[in-house]
Amino acid sequence: MTQAKNIAAQSLTPMDSSECQKLLAVLKILTTTKAEQADDIKLTIEVYRAQLEKYPADVVRYVLTTQANLSKWWPTWAELAARLDLLSSRRWKMMAVIDTQIEIKHRYQEPDG
């Protein structure tokens, strides 16, 4: 069960900050921002980067590299979060099931000695 937990945990590893920053910059170049967003884009990218650390690296990579194909506009956080949650939710559920199974195993395990 520990091996399953390690594999599940690896699938939830976040993207490193520099790669995330680069992908957000590419997305910015490929999309258009509304006039009121233009001044705040550096702050927006930093806030998005911090939020993206909560998601698996491969899911973040996929969402950021395909977003410009879905809309010409810079995405709201809600738009990105909806896609990220959809694509990573099974992994979080799998981790919760593994944790529950480990807890049950420990609870009913015979004490040594």
C-alpha cells in the first residue's frame, strides 16, 4: 500500500516555478488581455503561478499549453481552475482512497508482541 501511495503522490507533484512562469508568459503572448488587465499582468501571472503550485505538473502543462486554442482571451482564474480540477480530481480521489485504506489497515492491524 505504501508503494501505491508513493506512486499516487508522484502523480501530484507540482510544476517547478520557473517552468510555470515560462508557460504563463507564453500563454500571455498567445492571448489578448482586456485593457484594464494589461497593467496588472505581472501581478496576475505571479498570483496564477502561486495557485498553480496546488496542481500536478503535467496537468498544469497541458492546461496552459492548450488554453490559447480554446479562447483568444487571457483566462480568468475560474476558467483555468475548472479545467485543472477536472483533469486532476481523479488523482486526488485516488490518494484519498489509498490514505483511507492505510488508516483502516493500521487501525485493525494486530499489535506486535
